[in-house]
Amino acid sequence: MFETFKPQDAQTWNQLLSQELKGKNPSLLNGKWETCIEYQPFYLQDSSIKTPAEPIFFPDYQVGSFYTATDLLTYPQLLNYALENDVQFVGIYINDPDNLFQLVESTSPLSNQYPRVLFYYSVPSLEIFENITQILESTESFSTPPVTLYEWLSVFFEKHTSNSIKNWYELKTTLTQKNFNCAEGIDLYAFDSYGAYSYQEIGFFQYYLYHFLYPLKSIPKRVYITISLSLNLNLQIAKLRAIRRVWNQFLSTNQIPSTELYIIGKTSKFYLSQLLEENNLIRNTISTLAGILGGCNTIAVTPHTFKKDKNIIHADRWARNIQHLLIHESGLTKVKDPLAGSYFIENLTQQIIENAEKWYKQLENKGGVFTETGLEFITQELLNAKQHRVELAISKELPIIGSNLYRMPQDPPLKELTHTEILMMLPYIQRIAELFEQ
């Protein structure tokens, strides 16, 4: 059958395409995401990737849930419900050793049922970390030792100073020497929270690999990375694939034995809206879909509502069921890497890697994160990216359904709202603006 289709030259192909588009130029369908990532729905063989990219290892997906210690102490049934609904991975954010002690004491029966528990901390103090370690080592409720991960990027963003990085590096070195059960990893989710582009996230990941991970005397068997999952489905899938490729290249170039990169996706809060909060359920579903197709090991689906209190149990169940629906009803996890070989995805992946490499080199040239010049570069870059994303949302070039597009009939026209009122529709964007104005 395919023998009847004769090869066409570029001119003939463009004429046929223009005819199909009723005389419109096909180039009108092209565009840009994140100022430098181009998308082209139609392409010729000459413009496709010449060398097929190497296969990417895709792990078996595990349903995940993430909580703060405060939430679990207030609503202990959250963990019980998670256990009853086949949650395989649990992440817990803890900033206070007292909260951890209370949590371990109050939830001891459930601990030995979890195959994997990961505690996140952002406490830049060796004394506090020693207290945390003693609490975990003294309890007998865990069948396998829980993993701890010191999360330092949020501290850096809040303080905007290289001292937070230096303190973390010194603490990390001490912890390694003392052989504490502290996992190696990085929480890049903070980058999305401050408005970063995908290539900036991957660029910083490269910096982390060569300036934090590589100097270690021995690379651990598993490295954790937490990263954001936003609404642009294709771009988020390409971002996750870029992470795997950068990781594989790092291992190959430096002749490092096979080490597992455990990717924890976390649905982005950046565009969650207070108007028509039910729409946030669909946004979280799109983000989760991107995470599974992109090869996450597990995903933390953030609550769709800003009204916690009594709604937290309901929102947590929705977050779990989004994952279960995609796994059990759509059959999404039955096929490993279904997008392998897609021109569109591979092209986006390559663009992200190339722009990430340029950004990584710029950061190095500025002196890196241990210098004020390097930190000023990061701060300004993220500020520019955040402002660009906010401007797109306000101008409707980035549509946010129910907020800046297809509003309710009783809502006032968008043009009559002030800049502040528009930002208040998207509370996370407003919070970011306030932080950078401090």
C-alpha cells in the first residue's frame, strides 16, 4: 500500500500543506514557549533529528502522596487513608524536630507498612539534624530505615544570599563524614515556585551534578530529584526526558557506575486559581499525565483547593484518585515510554538540553552559587522569567480558564480589573511578586 505514496519535495509538500490550511502560511502555526523553545507542528525529513536519541530507562510508576508534618498531626487519618488506597511512596516535609517526634509517636503502627518514606528538611543546623537523626534511629516503628533529604534551595531563595549555600555545603560535608542516613538529592520544585523556565531548571540540575554530586568521594546508589510538573503537556514531558538524558550523559562521561535517578514529580501551584477551584482538578490531571508519560518514579499531586481545614481530606483523596484514574482506567502505565521516537517531543527535548547547557555555562562564568555575582544572576534570571509568565497570563496569551478566559457571566470584565486584582486570582503568582519586592 505504501508504495503508492511517492516521495515529495519540500516545495510540493508546502503547497499541499498551504492548500490544506486554506491558503494560510504553515509557518503561522509555529511559535515559541519560554522565549527560546520553538515548536513546529509540521516538519520535513531534513528538519527532523538526524540521530535518534538513545533509549531512556522508564521505571515502574508508584502512586505517591506528600504531606507536611503539621497536616499529619492535625489530620492523622490522612496517612491511614493513603495506606488503604495503595500509596507506594510518602514524602513528608518537616522543619521542626518536635513535630517529627510527635509524628513518629502518633503514627507508629503505619510506619512499617510503607515501602518507602522520604523526610524533607530545611534546617541549616547540625545540632537540629542530629536531633532528627536520633529520633528516627530510636524508633522501632519503621521496618526499613526512612530516608532523609536536606532541602536547601527554598532557604536560599528566601534569603538571597550565598551564606545559605555555604552553610548547606558545610553541613552536607559534615553529615557525610558522620555517615548519617541522609540521601543525596535536590529539590528543584523551588525553581518553578519562583517562575523558572524548564531549561533553567535543567541547567541548574547540570550545575548540581558537576559542582555538588561529582565532588563526592563516592556516588550513592540512588539520587533523588523533586521537580515541578506544569500545564504545558508536551513541554513538561520533554523536560523530564531532558533530565534523564542529562543524567545518562553525566554517568557516561564520568564513567560512573549505574546509579538510579529517582524523579519525584510535583504538580505546580503556579497557575492554580482561586476562581472556579474545580478547574484546578483538571490542571492537576494534565500535570500528572505529563509526569507519568515523562517517566517520573512517583508524583505528589498538590491539593486543588486553597481552603484547607475541613476540605483537606477531600482534596487529598482527589489528589490520589487522579493518579489511580490515569493508572487503572486509562491504562497509561501499561506501555513504557510511548512517546519514544516522536519528532515533536524529541525536538523539544533537544532544545531544552541545548538551552540548559548555555544557561549552565552562564552560571559558571558568573562564579556559580558560592559568589554573590552568581546568585544575582540566578535571582535576575528567575525574576525575568516570572515577570514574563505573569505578563502572558494578564494579556491572555497564556490562557487560564475561568480567570483570564471564559469567566463567569457575573464576573466583571477583565479590562476593568486592576493589575493587583488579576494577580489575586492566582495567589501563588502574587506571593512570588511580594517575595521579590522585599
